[in-house]
Amino acid sequence: MELGLVGTGRMGAAMGERLLDLNHRLTVWNRSSGKTQPLVTRGARLATSPADVASASEIVLTILTDAKAIDAVYDGPEGLLAGNVSGKLLIDMSTVAPATTRALAERVRARGAGFIECPVGGTVGPARDGKLLGIAGGSAADFARAKPVLDQLCRRVDLLGPNGTGSAMKLAINLPLVVYWEALGEALSLVRDTGIPTEKMIEILTESSGGTNAIKNRGPKLVTALRDGAKPEVGFDIDGMRKDLRTMLAVAHEKGIELPVTASALESYDAAAREGWSSRDGSNIAVYRWELSRRSR
């Protein structure tokens, strides 16, 4: 199948590798062109613009940072919607506010194309292995067209409702995760300086009600980060989590509700960013909190 991929950051590149492994013909574009090189080396075609991707592809997948990036990629004289998209299908996998997704869906359909949102749960490893969790929103007809490709990227993909539902659910999924890393760091600070080996702390937390799938997956790497100061491979960085936290709070404000724990977590993530932790894996907020407890002595 002729597929297009716009957005080749960590997640986009990993999904691109998966699609190439499955012998799809892939056309790629990214605002920072250097990030496309590994995929081009593996056989992907480098497009000259998003419009070029649209014209060359039956289905285009986009995975972008935020609403501003979506506008830059989809709109304008060389944007996706300036290409030949009539009758084609665009799948946006970005984590953004539901209102952003609904507005994008309207613009895409006005150009005669189908549209599905499908943000995903999971990080780089699951993306390479086709084991993401797909959270889709859109029409049943567009979902049926998208599903063969999404099934190759996801261990499970569900259509939750109209456009906006997938984006809302993705924010709901990410909220406990980003709050958890802060809570874990606070928990660890209570037992720091007790003489309990770091490995044992993480092991017991993992086996207790204080454990989640997140710590089961990242626990060993957290141990080395806490004990040795190692910087593990980045799956979802602190800056990305800050963006999601701000989006959650903006959506809550629109709904007239408060998210006090989320707001507090954002303060901690922002503080870590000010101290140079922006590009570290999000789980390292726990390490940041651990380091703060050391300073307080």
C-alpha cells in the first residue's frame, strides 16, 4: 500500500520502521528533515512537502507535537490539504485537545478526504513491534478504511465515537501516568536514606498497590537512574508530558472543572524543565524528586 507519514520524531520514526518492515511503500516528511534520514536509508521516499506526501499516498498518517504543528503541516500552500487528498484517508495520531481534532476533521472533509483520529498508548518499543493501543474517533466508514493499517501498528484499536472522543480518551489515559511518576518520586523520597537498596525499593513498590504497568516496564531502568545517575532511553520525554498536562488543564477549564492534582504535577514538571530535565524520559520525574530530597538534607 502507498502510505504517507508526516512527523518522524521518536514515535513517528518507530511507526515508520514498522510499516517498512511490513513492506509498505512509504513517503515521509518532517519539519526537521534530518529526522527522516533513518527511514529514507531503509527505503522510504523523502517528500518535498506535506502536499507531496498527500499526492503520493492512499493513506497519510500524521503524528505531530501540538495544535500549532498540526496547523503548520495541514494548512498553507504546501500543506497536506493543498495536495491531492480527494477520496483519500488521513489519520492523525497526535495527542491534542478534542476541539483541535474536531476542527481538523472539518477542514479535511471539506477537501473531500476521509479522516480518523487515532492517538495511541505506548512508547517507542511497542510502536516498533506493532503493539500500541489505538484510541480512535470518527465515522464507522472511515474507521473501516483505516483499520487494516491501524491493526498493523496496534495490539488493539477501538472506535470510541465521533471525532474528539479519541483525543479526550488519550488525555484521560495519560493523566494518571504523568501524575504517577511524580507520586512515585515523592514516595521514594520517604524511604531515601533508610539503607534500603534501590533495587529492593522498586521491587517492593512494583509488587504492591503502589505498582502500575508503567513501573513494571520502566523499573529496571529507573533503578539504574536512581542509583547511578544513568539516563535511560527516552520513550516519552518530560517536555511532551508538560504539553499534555497543559492540554488537560485547558480542556478542564473549558468544561468548568478543576484538576488540582494535575495542576500540581505540572508545577513539578515545569520546575524540572527549568533545571535542564526537559529531554529526559518522563519517568525521570521520579529521579528529579529523589534528587530534590537529597538537596533538602
